[in-house]
Amino acid sequence: MPLKAAELQIIGLAGIKEVAPGDPLAMLIVQAATGCGLSPADGDILVVAQKIVSKAEGRLVELRQVEPSPQAQEWAEAWNRDPRLIECVLRESRRVVRMERGVIIVETRHGFICANAGVDTSNVPPGWASLLPVDPDASARRIANNIHEQSGFRVGVIISDTFGRPWREGLVNVAIGVAGVAPLLDYRGHVDACGKELHATVIAIADELASAAELLMGKALHTPVVLIRGLKLPQREGSARQLVRSPEQDLFR
């Protein structure tokens, strides 16, 4: 009898309208799935682009309302940047990791290390900027709970955003909010194919799923939600904070 190949489905949910503050994301996602001939099922994982979460939660800033600080003005003049955007970045940051060659790398209030604290002007009206959700884990839980209320099914939710990576070119999507799925797969204590015990292998499965979903999201494909089906993961609360390395273990801090 032939072996059955492993299979994983990654499905972009088309048809989600332009999201505005106050829009019910869970309802929009269920409607988009139905429009694609799908229905959420237990064990499905939904990867949701940060931008529509921020829009729905009103995490938008009109730049003309921003008063730049002297620090923001000085840095913007040095690198020909908009001082109002720099001010938004500084306000969203816990600490500045590095400011050089026109790039600001910061630690956000959530503990993420990224460029510009996630402040972004893409896919928002001119003169506006979007900020990361205040609590992306809570946002993911809210979406998952609302989908359960509407459909009766328990799904995992990953909120993804695009981050750069030290020492490597290009951007990838990573998980900044997680609910209903374990963000890490811990293989420590297991044995490999040669019978050797594993001591350090912990896979960031939430980041891997976020990056896989980006293949169907893109920056201009208008597919801000992707459904992943067929991956058997433990259903648990989970948190993107589990993906942030503690200062005690961070050799590069």
C-alpha cells in the first residue's frame, strides 16, 4: 500500500472589504470564508494581517495632529525623514536599540525588536500612520472567541506583521499575537532519527505559519486573512510573548 503524503492547506480568504475602526473582524472573516465556499473548523488556524487589526481597533494616527519632540526633529533633519513619523516611533518604543543610516531599531512596548516600532504608512490614507495593536495577544483572543461564538468552532488565531532580520536580507512575516495555538514546538527531550536526544530544538511554529501565510497575503493582493488547515497542533491559550527571548538569555542585547 502506498504511503500517504503529508498535506497542509493554506487558503487565502478573498473578499474582505476595506476595514474601518469598529468593524467586527470575526464576522468579516467568517463571511469571507463562506464566500470562498469554506467554513471554519476545529483546529483551523487563521493568520490575520496586523494592519486590519490595527484599523479595526482604531490604532491610526493623523500625522497633522502629532507635535514632534526636539529629539524627533533633530533626527528627522539629519536623515531627511518626517519628524511626525519619528515622534510616533519614539512614543511607541520602550527603548531605542540603534539609530543609524536613516533606520531606527527599537524595542516596542510589547518587547518586540523591530524597525520603526511597527509604525507604518502603507495601506492607510495619505497623512495617516498605523500603529501596532496595544495588546496583540488580546486581539487574537478576541477574534478567536468571536469566531467560536458565531460558528461554534474553536480556531487558533495568529496576528502577523512584517519584520526584518539581523544578518539576512529580506523581510518575513512573524507572529505578534497568538491565541488558541502553541507558538512554540519544543522537541527537547525527544530523540532524532539516529536516536540522539535533542537538547536545544524549539521551533517557532507561529512565526513559520505567519511567513507561510504571507505568500498569499502579499502587500498588494488584498488578502489580509489566510486559513491554514491540516496542521495538528495542541489547542491552548498561547501568547506571542513566549516568542520574545528574555534578557537573561539574549546574547545580543
